[in-house]
Amino acid sequence: LASLRGVPTLVFFGFTRCPDICPAALTKLKLLHESSGGTLKSARVVLISVDGERDTPAVMKKYLAAFPSNFIGLTGNSRAVANIAARFSAVAFKEQSDQKGNYGYFHSSQVFLLDKEGRLRASFNDASLESMVTVTRLVFDEK
């Protein structure tokens, strides 16, 4: 995450096969990007996959192709991702597989806002788009 310094970054933990939380959060982040009047267009959005086994870099790239180019997907082994998630106090664990071997993840729904120095400045949990834009703009405008 140290390489993400320089501009404010919104971080979200999820996975590409998530049926509900991830699509809703990423849609809200896309709306934040679009509705900010251009102010926040250079802010990064980072989806850190909790499912490194299935979410390869190619899968992440394809999944995020529908989003602006500053939406970045990161993936890694479960231990590395768990260590990063712990730094944010984010929760993610693999659910039990069904009879066909399909599984999902239970994971936090928070979006974390880092300032341009990489410091955690805010956490949004089911926040309105308006409040997310306001807080992100405040952090973005800091010198």
C-alpha cells in the first residue's frame, strides 16, 4: 500500500464473485467519482480481493474494466491479504463450501479513505453518497 501514496485512496475489501456487497459498494464509488464535479477524478479506488485463489490479476482487471481507470484491483495470497485487512480492522473469512465446491466470503463492507500520505482518515459503513463526497473532498483538498 505504500506505493499508493501521493493521492487520496479509497480502499475496499471484497471479491469478484460477490453477489451483493461488492457491486453495491463499487457502484457507489463510481458515482462518487462521477458526481464530484471532477474534483475527485484523480482519487484512487482500490479493491483488495479477499479471494486470491480465484481473483487472479487477469480476473481483477476484467472485473474492473467497467470502472474508471483509477479503479485498481489488488490480489495476493490469503495470509498477505489477511495481514493488510487486519491493519484496517477489516473482517474477511471464507464461508463453507456447498456440495458442488462453491464458496463465498463473509467480509466487511466498509470503505476506507486514506490521505495522500497513506494515513487512514475515515471509514464509511453504509454512508450516503453525499457524506462520502463531502469527507473525501475535504481530505482531497488538504495541502
